[in-house]
Amino acid sequence: MASLYQYYQDFKDIVKDDNVVFLGIFFSSFPAALLLKYLPTPFIKQLFSISLALVQTYLVCGGDIVIPILMSSCSYLALISLPKHLVGRVVFHAMFGILVVFRLLIFSEIFHPSYLTNAVLLLMLLRICSYAYDYQLDRLLEGDGLEHVSVVSPMLDYIGYCFCFVGYWTGPWYTFRTYTNMLHSKTLMRSSRMALWHMRWLLLLFPVHVLQNKYNSLDYVKTEEYINTTVLYKLAYQFVGFWTFKFKFYIGWLFAESMCIACNLGLVERDDGSVGYDDIINIDIWNPLKTL
């Protein structure tokens, strides 16, 4: 019984780690993305997506959830109240102002947010600002069979776009038009198989990342032993570290793009009649410049 109790205490300590909670939420989002595609109406899809994103944000960021809610609410009020030709600039500067205040408060004794909150705010800022400029330039829903509109979307659609759990933590960024296409898509192609195929490179990247953490740790460069090594060794060590450290980001991005594929987010019809996920697939692990 004593050993079981110790295992329980160890488990509680592990769960308290923000990174463990984040990874658990991140990887559990994949089956949720598969389910999202099969929900019957856009309204139900949005409620499901918003609820899941809010629960995830609270579990990871705690009380910091107030900040993304404040950003999305204030930006929507600006969209419906300001002259159209000013919306883009005002929303852009206001959202960056909130981020600046947020970053400055980190160094004070008043506010100590989770570093993961910063990731949420940056990605939400991209969605908010892109929506504001698309609205200002009358291109919210151009193309892909959707009617051209030049009015602000209903609040549920806007909040649903801001808090869509797909791409919420790591990207990819996508436009409101891409999000709306996903909501109204009636295509039930076998995207789960395509999503799993898109993740095939994780079988290579993840072991390399684990080995890099063990044998090429960045913490090692702070040690006296590393300082006493030769210049050639330092160059070789940092060269290997540079090329393997980015695999950490590729793992997250590949998994996030696979979630998009799973729920048909970014599905477009090409000129030759075929379909693909050209709106959201950006990762090429063999060509970093293409990825950028």
C-alpha cells in the first residue's frame, strides 16, 4: 500500500508540471479534431470548438484565461463600433498594446502568468488582426463558393474563429474564410488516414529530439566542462544542436497540421479538380526556407 501511495504522489507531482499538462491536452486534441468533422451543424461545431478551447486554456493557463477573452471581446466591440476604414489599424495597435502591457507585467510583482499564455495570445493576435484587415478590405469570405460579404460576422462566428482549438496552441494560422469553409464543409473524405500519413515523419523527428535532449543539451553549454573544450568541438556541438533543436518545433507543427487535415480545415479544390490541404500545409522538414 505504501508503494501505491508513493506512485500516486509521484503522479500528482508530474501532473503539476505545465509542460506535461500542455502535452496531454495537445495530443488529446487529435481525436477531438476527428470528431469535429462529423458534428451535424456549424452551430454545434462552434460550440464544441469554443468549449474545448476554453477548457484547455483554463487547464494550462489558469486565471490567465481572462486575457484572451478580453482581447477577443474588445476587438469585436471595436469591429462593430468603429468606422470601417479605421478598424484594421485601431485593432492592430490595441491588441499589440495589450500584449506589451502583458509582457511588462511579467517583470512586476503583480502578475506572474504561465509562459504558455504568451503562445495563446500571439496566435490569437494573428487571428484578430487578420480578421480586422480582411473586414476592412472586404475580403472576409471571398472565393470557395461563399458569398462576398462586407459586414462584421455574428459574434458567435467571430469568437468561434478566435477560440477554435485547431491550431490554437501552435498554429498553423488560417484566415476566417478557411475556418468558415470548414464549418460548412459537407465533405466526409477519409481525412484520418491522410492525417496519420502526414505525421509519418514524427517517427524520425521524435527519437532524434529525445537523443538531442540527452546528448546535445543546451544546458551543457553553461558548464565549465564545455567552456574548457576546443573551438572546433564548440562549433560542432552548436552546429548539431542548431539543426536538431528545430525538430522540436517541427514535431508540434506537423501534429497541428495533421489535426487540421483530420477535421477538413484548409481543404481546397485545385484547378485540376483534385482536392488538397494547400491552405494549411506549410511544413517541409527537408527545406527550411520553404517552411518559412
